[in-house]
Amino acid sequence: MVANLRIMPLGGLGEVGKNMMSIEYGRNILVVDAGIMFPESDMLGIDYIIPDWRYLRDKKDLVRAIAITHGHQDHIGALPHFLEEFDVPVYATRLTQGLIEVKLEQKHMLERTTLHTYASGDVITVGPFTIEPYHVCHSIPDTVGLGITTPAGLIVHSGDFKFDHTPVDGWPTDYAKLAEFSGRGVLLLLSDSTNADQPGKTLSEAVLDDVFHQIMREAPGRLIVATFASLISRIQQVVDAAARHDRKIAIAGRSMVENTKMARKLGYLDIPDGLLVSLGEIKNLPPREVVIMATGAQGEPMAVLNRLATGRHHSLRIREGDTVVLSSHTIPGNEEMIHGVINHLFQRGADVYYDPVAQVHVSGHASQEEQKMLINILRPRFFVPIHGELRHLKQHGKIARELGVPEENIAVVENGYTLTFDDGRLEVGKRVPGGYVFVDGALVGEIGPRVMRERDALGQNGFVTAIVRYERRTGRPVGQPRIITRGFIFTPEAEELLSRAEDIIRSAASVEPGTAPSEVEEQVEQALSHFLYRETRREPVVTSAVVEG
């Protein structure tokens, strides 16, 4: 009988990114992953977004551990924030742990965090959970899925996966372990849905080897390859191609420098002696002997590629003859930023390769035939698609139904819906409160929807501020008000408009004697807003400061 088992998706369901899952049995909780999501183009000033784990805050004493499937940002990026609130051990594979250590060191949290290394084939007991990591192919080495045995039954969490028979690291998915799980009987499969709308099978990473060789052979000058800082497998492929074409390689971007250093130290990245040079050293090399690996393939404003495209990098400049490769999949919502970067690169004289113009990226996620294969191997009793927008989850649920999983045993849900398994039934509960938690510099969660709306209004129409000296005894303004504007209006008629606005302000600030300044401010803002909209049909953010004196 199934009892006391509850699944709560905290991130990654209904979106691409910030993956996080809570698995609860009795008074014990195991968390899987804690990732970030990139902001969309209208999320002004936001660095990244983390999961909303308020569901766990009153259950801190129940959280036993967090298990990490692999080292990509959308699975480990929020971990430092999570560990600031939850003092729990972290389980990860050797490379993933190394990448986590880099992040924790930057936050000065490494010494106070308990990290445990696990590997494919290990068996770890955490409370009532028995965790068995098994190797899967993805676009970063040392990726695992998780078999999680609970008193209620066996859960398989696929992590991010694909079935690549010729992986670049020579380490295919552990099919034998999947078959063993199937033999035991799988209660629930939580399966990656990112490519659920892609028919067929995802190409092998190996196909990129020939692509990089061809580009390096034909590139007349420097080659700049932009990808994710944690995409270690892709960095290795570029390194191998650079060695074959007698090019030196330099790393640009702090996160990629740190990840590369850690991957080399742990033996997951092989860069021959003398091949790796500094950004300063490449200035003394012929352009045809240079490859630069850079961050910013998603168009992130502060990453290397964006700064190159806009001429803001402190030591590098795009020049005629450069070839730029964007070796990554475009995350939904980032299209506008990426296209802007590409256009700026072309304007500066670079030749740019990007998907779909050239096959410069291969997905690390399973397409439909591989998703079918995983379901057919495991034959789960219950199925929950994870990791994807709602359109991906819906399509994956349809695939499971076609393969014979009963409709009532499939739950297609977004973040915050509690899934309870009781008496052999799957029940979907009410959605718990949650949403985006924005990270803006050192601010975490302090930026909410209201601030985002204000930023959007400022970006659209600018602001107008009125400063008024006011005498409470007479209820009258003193002298001329001062008007400050930014991003609102700049035309020959502006001076005349602002002069009339001063009259509106003085009139609004003429009130009953003894009126409080705060009430005067409100009247001034209302009157000035109405006047500016009537005259310009625009709605700037209007504020006022009424000072007694």
C-alpha cells in the first residue's frame, strides 16, 4: 500500500530552469537540485531567479539532505541561497561537487557546508530514503539520475538525460541499472521533458567534433566560442579541435575560468601543457592561432560576449576577421537578447555561427523516442513529467498515455501543486503560494512584482519629480517649484510644457492652512499626472517632495 508519500515541485515545472523538487515521506524530506533561471527581457535589472521554497520554511527540521543530479546552473545555481537557510548535507558527484565548491567559495560558505561525494553505483541512506545515483548522458560529465527507494516504493528521477551511444567522454547511460530498477518495480517516474516536442532522437555530442574542425580550418582570424560556463564537455571538444589546428586557447569570464580550473584539477578536462594561455598573451599571437572560450551565449548583459558585442570588455575588442560561435540552445525568453548580441557582433565585423544557421550545438536532453525508451524500460506505475514549460509537460504526458500509462496515473502539473500517493491513488492537491524570487545584486527576494512594474514604467516613460517649498501656516507654496525629469521629454516645446506644469504644481500646493505636507504631495502628484497625460498622452512616473520652509 502506498501511503505518506508527497511530491512537491518547487521549480522547473511550467518553465525552463530553476529546477527543484521536494520528496516527502512521513516527517522526512529529500530535496533534489536547486537551480536558477535566467531573467526574461522585461525583468529589468534582475540577475537571475531562484525557486520559491517557502513551502519548506516551516519544515526545516524535516529536510534531511539535498541531492544534486549535475553541475549546470539550472540545477546548482541557487544552492548557496538555499544553504543560507537550510543547514543540510549536500550529495553530488565528484565534478558536480567541485563546481559547487567554486560557488560556495565565492560566497565564503564552503567551510560551513557539509558536502558528500557519491558516484554511479553507490547506495546512500538518508532517513527513510535509499538513494542510488546512476550515470546518464548529458552535456556535462558526471551527470546522474536518481533511484530513490522509499517505504512507499521506488521513485526514479531522471535528471537531465539523453541516450547517447557515442558520448564524447566515452561513458554511456547505465542501461543495466535502469533494467534493474524495472525488475524491482517502479512506483513513480519523474522524467525530463525539455525536448518532449522534438520528434525522433537527439543527436550525439560527437557530431560537433567535425563542425568545430571545419570552422577552425576556415576561420581567417580569431575564433570566439561562447557557451555555458559549466558545459565542460563542450569546452573539451573545442580544446581538442584547437590542438589539432595548432591554436592556443584562452578562457574569458570568471565563472568559466573557475569551472575550467576545477575540472582540470579533478581530471574531467584535459588541456595539454602549453595550449592554455592568458587573455594578455593572445595579443602577441597571430589571429589564426587563437581560440577564446567565453561566457554569454544567452546574451546575458554582464557576460563576456555581450560586452564584446557592445565594446565594453576591458581588454578584448571584436575586429574584422573574427569568427564567433554561439554553441548553446536558446533558452525560451532569451531570444531578444541573443539576437541583439548577434546583430552587434555582425556590426563590428565578426562572422557569426549560431543555431539554426549552423549545427554548432547539440541538445543534452532526450527527444521523444528516447523519452519513450525510458518509459518502456522502467514501466512505471505513475508518471510525472518534469523540467519544461507546460507545452513540454503536456506533450510528455501524452507520450506516456500512448505507451499505456493510465490517464489517472499521470499528473501534468506546474510548480506548487502537491502530489500525494495514498492507497494506490495519485491525488493532485491545491497549489501552494509561490512564484519568482528575484536576485538583484545583493538583494534576494526584496524585488517583487510592484518594483518590476515600476521599473517597466520608468523604462517606458521616464519620470518627473516636483520639489516644492511649502508653508503649512498659510497653506501656500513658497517660491517656484523645481521640476526634474529623466527619460520623459526632450523637445523644443519641453520648456513651455514644464513652465505650465509649474503653474499646475503651485495651484495644487495651494491648500487649506495647516494641511500636512504628505497630503499636499498626493495632490501635487495627482494634478501633475493628469496634466502631463492630457498634454502628452504619456504616463511618466510622477513623484513629489514637499518640504516645509
